[in-house]
Amino acid sequence: MLDFIYYPVSWILWFWHRVFGFAFGADNGLTWALAVVFLVFTLRVLLYKPFVKQVRTTKQMQELQPQIKELQKKYKNDRQKMATEMQKLQKDHGFNPLMGCLPILAQVPVFLGLFHVLRSFNRTGTGIGQLGMSAYDNAHTPNYVFSAADVQSFLSARIFGAPISAFITSPPSQLQAFADYGGVPTKLSIALVSIPLMVIAGLATHFNARASVARQSPEAAANPQSAMMNKLALWVFPLGVLVGGPFLPIAILLYWVSNNIWTYGQQHLVFGRMAKEEEIKKQQKLDQRAQNAPKPGAKPVNVKKKQPSSDATSVDADADAAVDAVDAPPSTNGTAKSPTKAGQRRSGGQKRPGNRGRPNQKRRR
């Protein structure tokens, strides 16, 4: 039914088993454990760019919180209008909510596919999804891309004495599948490997969530929905690992631990790069302001049109008035044209202070 997931997962696991099999041997438990771990790393490398977009989307969502709150307050009685305005706001800022969920959604089918493929190495159970095979038929039946020899190699693989496909609550009938391939393991041997992995996986989940919460803005952390999700990520999800760990194969616990380790390192890398980008942008703005600012000791330049000073205007007006007084012909009433008015025409309409209303004859004297 979900072969489009099971086969790709099987191929990646098969590839890494072959790679590490050359170094440690095909039946070695370390070979199979590393194959599972590098299956996780392969997936996370493929999802690196979507993860970066997820982080940027989350940060952008935090920056848009004030505007979103305004829209919610403004259109609290009109949900349709609110939804329309929210979509418009997201479109204007290039915000895509799906990018915030894509990496997580992509890991879910891979996790389920890996769980199914690993459990299919031992099909002697009778529960949901099990085939109820005999131990012999199970060991001689291929598992997707893995041959019957690979199935027997997987049954023989041990980590500190525990098969990596076994889990604490494994029924005794299922443990019989390992009888001819390293002996039937005890519940204690399985628990001694599973419990430490469960604790490590729970702690890694908690500290990953704590690192994400610490990077949230105060506005985003104060949001009721974000606060609820933070509590789930900090406490409920890690507790879920401890509660569900006894029902998970050791290989799945390895997957969980390695996935959280990768996430922690990737978050540190991505957030560090984003912080450097922000510092560079801030520095560029400061440099631009410094270039536009006046140099030390220089007078500030007025960008408006420079007005001529009153002293210079007065001097020019006096000179122009004197010339006009000499050259101007006498008026019809026997008086010369007013040099003051002529000076006003020459100087752009500005009068000389203290020279208003003086007769032209007095100036000529």
C-alpha cells in the first residue's frame, strides 16, 4: 500500500549497510546501526534547504505578529474578511505557512517507513501488520530490497548483546526468531540497551525544543498558541519518547537519537549563519549612514535653495541704484526715477534697509 515509501527507505538502508559492511562486516551490529544512523543523515541532507526555509518562515511569522494581531482585532467580527486580509499580508511579504511544516511532514512518512521495514525483518508476530510466519520462513523470505541472506544478517546483528530489531515488550514468540542467529535474547539485555537510548532521545528532544524556544521573540513566546506548542515540545514530546520507547525497536531509538543530534547541530549552524547575516545588514546600514553624515569640522549643508545674505543684497542694491540714478532720464514731473525701485528690480525685489523714501536729488548731491 505504501510501497512508494518502503522501497526508497529500503534502498537507502541497503546502500549504507553495504558501505559499512566492507569495514566492519555484514553481520556486525555496528554496521546495521550505522546504516540506520546514516539513513537519518541522508534524509536530513535532502531536507536541509526546506529546513532553512522553515526557520526563516518561523522568524518571519514572529516579525508579522504585530500586524496579525492588528488584523485580528480589526476584523474580529468578520472572519471572512480577516482570512482575506491575512492571505494578502502573507502574499505581500512572501510568507508561505506550509514551509514551516514541510520538514516535519516529510520526516513522518520516513519514520513510519523505517519502522515498517525494520519490523519486517521479524514477521513472526501476529499483531497488526504482522504476517505470523514461522522462524524458518521469516529467515528465508526477502524483505523488500533485502535478500534472505540480508534478513539473516539483520537477525544476527547485536548491540551489546541485544538484537537491534528487538524491543522491550517483544512477545516471547517473536524472540524465537533469533534462536538460530545468535540465540534468544533476554528482556534484560534488551532493556539495558533500550532504556539508555530512550533517556538520551528524550533529553535530546527536550534540549532541541529549549534551543528553539530560546530563539523566539518575546511577542511570539507570549502568543497563547505558541506558548502551548512550546510546552508540548519541551515536556510532552520528550515524555512521549519515554512512554513509547518500550514498544519501539532499538533501531528506531537509534533513529530518534541520531535525528535529534543532527537537528541540534543543524539549528546551531543555521541560526548562527542567520545571525551573521543580520549583523552584516546592520553594519551595512551603519556604514551607509556614516557616508551620508557630514565630516567632522564641516558645516552642515542646507539642501534647500540658498538665499543671498542681507549684507550682500544691500551692497548689490546700492550699486545698482547708483547706476540707475545716473543713467535714468528725468521723469515727466521733473524728478528722476527712484533708484530704490530700480535697485529692487536688479536685486530681485529686495529693498535696501534705511534707504526707503529718500529723494533722488539728495543722493546725487
